[in-house]
Amino acid sequence: MIDMELFRKDPKIYNTEIKKRGMKIDTSQGISLDSEKRKLTYKVDELRAKKNEASKIIPTLKGEEKSRVIAEMKETNSGLKEFEEKLEKLEKQYKIHFSAYPNLTHETTPVGPDESGNVVHSVNGEKPEFGFEPKNHIELGTELDILDEERARKVSGSRFVYIKNEGVLLEFALVQFVLNTLVAKGFMPLIPPTLVREEAMYGTGFFPVEASQYYKTELDDLYLIGTSEVPLCAYHGGESLDASKLPLKYTAFSTCFRREAGTYGKDMGGMFRVHQFDKVEMFIFSHPDKSWEEYESLRDILEEIMKSLGFHYRMMNMCTGDIGTPNAKKYDLEAWLPGQKNYRELASCSHDTEFQSRRLNIKFKDGKKKDLVHTMNSTACAVGRTLIAIYENYQNEDGSITIPDVLVPYMGGMNKITRENK
């Protein structure tokens, strides 16, 4: 939920935010629901107190007085049941309505209707030049037998791939390099569950807004994650963290799943927009007083990894119409892909302030003071997309792919993928 005290004090703040994001939410309905809920809650509490008081005195009474109080308690109980039912129904409407409200964006987040409003924050390097026409990753991967779409389609349908041979070795070299980098920076490594309860999806802000994007196991009522941000954030759900231990930094490797609903015909083929992919994620639980400083450091770490891989990229400051419901601010790192002749998103870095911690009840404790922590996350490496960037940026005229220098130690000394490797 949002900060209801702030909403009650000044609902115009949320009305303005909703407009900036191009969302359609009736805040007047929210005001009405909140008012009615508080009135019903007061009435229910009043009747419960009256019922409890009667229960206490009945054993001390006798005769007609006792009969009268019992009759009154029955009448109170009947009224209580009616109001409780009304409150239960209203609370469901209340949750549905307020669950759609977004976080409040940071003052440095540009206002814009969609991706056209995103602003270039910084640029790293120059576009690589080739003395030949560069191929896309599908051509390269198929010719080098490190990618097989045809058999994946036969087995699982569209938007799946087999990664093969040196492609597999390169994936795990990449993962090992990224994890070693992050552990050295104080991130605790985790391999989290990839199936989570609905509370975790709701708590991190992916439900209800993005519910159509995720796979559900009907028999067990569990959801396949689309990012390890979900189990990382929910890891400390319902806890009070020691303020002196903040920030808590975690990194996780996981396989992720997305339905890609609404993207029919978009980025079909290859590894860019698939239903199943591997990812290394970073996540930080921060003290609110230091969270924006730590957020910029998180972005710096992402850039350090991508610079180590030698990519030309641009960092985009995402606008209000192109960020997620939980986000107060978001950067997207877009690498240049020569085979596509375009910048494409390789990673995102988001600050969600207290939006997620409020839903999951994650607080920090500093002496007698308790308050909500701030949460932030960043892709450290979306493996499939990073492999695409390596294939296309490190390709050679003979169709081979040179291994980036930082990954060679993890490849058993192999420095190039060629047809002769087979």
C-alpha cells in the first residue's frame, strides 16, 4: 500500500503522480473508500468492546438482570456480524483500489508519457567499427553451433532457445566473473527459490499491475519469478533490521520466467525476449538517510561490470511513463548491438524507496526508533542479453567470436569461439 497518512493529509500529491505516469486511477474513489473503511472499523471496534464488556460482567449477574444483558449481547453480536461482513467486503475493494497506486517519483525522474520521454544520463565509449557487415547474434550463434532455436521450438514452442557448447561455457564464465566482482564488494551471494507465494509478488509491487506476465502453478498456488528481486526483497519480510547493520547487500543468480504477454511479434527469435532466462541480480536494504547515495553507488557497480566487458552503452534516466509502479527512479543501461544497429536494454537499476518495505513490513530499528527501510535493486547481468552483446560486439570477419579479456581466465584459457572448436 501507499502511505495512507500522506494520502489522507494531501491526496493531491498522489493525483499529481498518477497524472505524471499517465495512469487512470480515481483518487476521489480512494478518499471515499478510506473514509467508509475508517467509519466501519470504528463501529466494529465499538461493538467488539461492548461484547467483551458484557462477557465479563454476565458471570457476576443473576436473574432478570443477567437475562437482560445476555439478550443485549446477542443483539450486539448480531449487529457485529453484519458490520464485520461489510468491513470484510469493503477491505477487499480497498486493497484492490490502493494496490494500483504507484510510488512517488523522485524529483530527478523526468516527466514523460512513454519511452520518448527518457533522457540520456551518460554515454560510455564509442560505437565499434567493423571492416565488414556485422551479423546479429542469431546468425552468429547458429553458425557457431552455440545457439539452437529450431529444436527449442520443437520442444517448448516460441521464445525458447538451447544455449550450446562454448555458449554454455561463456555463460558460466560470465556469471562467475560477475559474482566474484560483487562478493568482493560486500554482496552476500544467494541462490533463491524461483517459486514464490503471491504475497511475495504483491509485496515487491509486481502484483496486481503485472500479474498477467507471470506463470502460476495452479495446484500449489505458487508463481515462477521474473526476477530474483522478488525472493531477495521478501527475504526479510516482516522483520526489523538492526540499523547499524545497514546497508544489507545481496546478490542472487536465478533462472527467471516471463510470459511476455502483449509482445506478440516483438523481438521474435534469438535470446533477447525469451520466456526463460538467467540473471544475476543485486539488491540493497538501506537506511533512508543514505539510500540515494547508495543507489548511485549501485549504478556505478553496474557500469563497472559493463565497462569491464568493453561495451559501448548509454545510461538512460527513465521517465514517469516508462518506469514500474514501485519505482521512484530508474536507470536503464542500453548497450549498442552492432548486428541490430541499435541500442537495447541490457540492465535496469531501480530505487523503490519504502514502497516495497511498506507492503512487506520491513523496518529498521535504531534504539527505540523504528521506520521503514528503503529498497533498491539492479541487474548485475541479464545473461542472455549480455551474451548477445558479446557475440555482436566481439565478432570477427571470419564468423568467430573473441572472448572478452576479463572472461578468458574463466574459460580455461580459451580466447575465441570458432568453427574449428567443434
